[in-house]
Amino acid sequence: MERTITAIISNSNDKKVFTSNANTLGELKAEMTAQGIDYRGMDFMEGLTHTQMIDDAAILPSNVQYKGRTTNNLVFMLSATNKNIRSGAYTRQECYVKIKEMNLQDTVKAIAGENFTRVSTNVLNDIIAKCEKKCEVPTDRKELYEYIKANNLQETVKTKCGKNFTQCSTEALIKVCKGASKKSCKTPCNCKTAVKNTSKKVESPYSSKELDAIINGLKRK
């Protein structure tokens, strides 16, 4: 069953609207991830039924009565809870710092289609994690050669080792590359598995006035 989901993210006053085929909360979360919606540490409250959804296996409301008609188009308010951010993940401000340190502004825009300041923290963390892994110094000799070429470290290796990188030991190459990686990593980050929001624009079936009334009704509970 295809329906339209309107998600209101309360901590940023952002609204996301997309079509969905989800039947459970877990399936809806997966679709939200694909939409670039950061729902970590958020409570899910469905606005038409005033239902708080917690279990990923929970079935989404259907055939809901709204203003004398039956609808399956739902409105979710996502509000922050006291849950901790997942272990190892960066906060939003930390993401900004890492993106600037690693010069990932253009990478994020190419992947997510927007400036990094408008991309969800969840997606930013995914991109940063993949690019950090890409910046790790390999131990395989062939991969080391590729790393050295990609980061233009030929002269650095020659200065440190006194000879061409193809003539240096693997251990020496790793040592030089690790030293250089601490200063900067320019290895191309081809994070193809990161989420990219390519969905077409969808309009909410509910007017701004209706959405305000729905959300205000939840806030009064």
C-alpha cells in the first residue's frame, strides 16, 4: 500500500514529505534513512491517531478517520528523547569540524545533493565514517602504491627514505604514509554506499494549517 508520510522534525522545525510502502515502524525508519532523515534519539508520534510508536515491529496505523474521511496518509512528529547518540558517532557540531578538516564539503554535496549544513547528522556520520576508512593507510604493497599516488606522496617518500617509493620496504612506506595521513588525507572518497536523497518532491496532502493543528494536538498530550 502506497501512502504519503509527512514527518515533522521538532528540533529543527523541518518538514519532510515522501511516499511510502512501509507497513511497520522499522520499514518506515529504513525509508526515512533513504530520505536523509535523522531519526536517532527521536520519539515517533503519529498525529492523526495520537499513537506513540516504539517497537520497530509495530504496524503503522491504517484506514484512519480524519475529518469524516478514511485515509492512510500519516503525519509523524519526531521529537528528541534522552537517548544517547550511538557509540562512536559524532555529534552534529563534531561532524561539521570533521567535514572541514577532511575537506568533504563537495563530497557531501555530491552524495546527498545539498550543502552539508542541510544534511542529516546520520548521513553525515555515514559519509565521514566511509571517508575515514578510505584514509586509512593500507598494508598491502600494491594498495600502498595507489595510496601514495592518490595523495601525491612520491616526493615525501623520496625525502624520507632517500629513494623512489618502489624501492622502499613496505614497513618504511607504511611509516611515511601514516605520518603524512595525520596532516591531511586527500584520498578520493567514493562513498557510493552512503545515502543519497534522489527522490522527487512530494507535497503533503495536509495543509500547513492542518499540520499545525495536528502537531499542536500532540504537544498538548
